[in-house]
Amino acid sequence: MSMRSGPALAQSHTASSSSEVRRIDLGTRQGPAPAEIFIRPGGTTALLFDTSLARDAVTLEGRERFHRVVMSEDALVLLPSDKLQEGTRLRLTLRFEDGSTPREANFLLVVAPGHFDAQVEVVSNPPRVRNNRTETAQLEGELLRLREENARLRAEQGPTGLTGLFATGLLNEQGILGNTLGQDLSTAQSILSRETEAQVFRSISRVAVALVMASAGHHLPWTASRATLRDSLGRRAHELRAWQSKPLTAGDIEVLLILETEASPDELQGTYTLELRDGNDSRAVIIGPVNFPRM
């Protein structure tokens, strides 16, 4: 394995209960660490602002893992899907309209047992007169709509597990084929140690790479947010969806990273390298060669 890594996000540790209204004052925060907001799979979190958001306000890591991300002039409502796992940490960046101070705010969305923020007020300016009755009615209406939407999406999911795979046509009589990536992979100085294990899989319509990552130590927490397969000429062949059980920190020995994409049995038949990048788009972690089994 030839691997490189870059810096990860700074972390802060604050918690709140779902029965409380959380308040984050951007004007009094100290240091570069983004404020943490606790979210829950299937639970709705509403962020209310005293400053208008810009038109292109939201940059959300792992946005595909949310059923809905709804933005208004001064509010953001998040409805995470069940794909979010305990330990997930996703970066959220919000930009405010021109002339606002601060111009931008960064947060970490965290999935942690026993912690959930249903409503967060983000304050950056002195208090202003607000039509509380109107805003509360609008927010309650939006929350109700999102809860109904979440119930509908759950009902439409259908069977899960192997039953769901067969029902959706992702498996045939051959099942899932798998190979272990060989131990002759080159290893350079990296965040990953030689104890890292890697396997590749193929079903009738998908391929996947599973890494059980072991830390080489002496690095900041690292989470893969983008994965690209490149062919022998360095050309991009496929983008893969990434799911990681928790950020890889120094000393970890079993952090699971699953990478997956749709591919027919005739696709991705050659030799590839896998390029991984974190949310900061820092230097890539390169893994190769990667050869998927043939059906």
C-alpha cells in the first residue's frame, strides 16, 4: 500500500438533551474547533439563525446520507437517514449573506448515544425583534411534514438484509464473490499500518472494497469522504460511496471502511488503484493494486 494523509478537523465536546433548546453563540466561541451538533438517525434537527443565510449557504459532508436538507432564509432543517452509524462525524459549513459577521460558520454533526439536539439556535448578532408566533408555526409545520416524510420513506424501504438483496435483484444464484487483497502491496509511510486488511467483493450489480484499518500512529483523526478508482493510466474509472464506522485516530486497530459503487459483471475487470481523500481534500491515501473478482 502506498498511502498519504493530511490534517483532520479539530474537535470540541459539548452535549445537549433532545428536550432542551441548544444555543450556540458564534461571537463568544474561542479557538478554531467547530461546535458539535448531535444528530440522530431518523430524528429531525432544526438550526435557527439570527442572520440570513446566503443562497448557496450549505456545504454538507455525506449529504447523500440525509433524507432531507431543507433551507429557508434563516433556518436549516436536517433529517438524517438510517445510514448514519454511531461515531459518525460530518462537517457542516454555512455561509451568511454578504456583509454579515462572521461570514461563515463551521460545525461538526455527531452521532453519539444519549445525545441529540432537536433544536439549535445559532446567534451571531445582538438580539433583534422577531415574529416568534409566525416563525414557530412555520417551523412546527415543517417538522411535521418531515416526520411524515420520514415515516413514508421507512415504509417504502421494504425488506432488509439478504431478503432485501434478493428482492431488489442485487443477488443471483452466485451470491457475492470476494477476494483478499494480497500482502505484496507496497507500503509507504502512511496513517495506515501493515496490519490493515483489505477485501474486494462483487455481486450481480455492485462492487465493494472493505478495509479494516489499523492506525500507524502519529496522525490526527481521519475520515474518508471521497473514494475514486483509477485505471492503469491514472484515468478516473468510478467514484465510490464511502461509509466509515468512526474516525481513524492514532492507536485504533479495527476501524471499518466500506466503499461501494454500481457496476455490471462486465465492468471494472482490470487492475485499478484506489484514491481516498478526507473532507479537507488533503493529500490522497493511495491503495493498490485492486482487482475485483469475475462472475
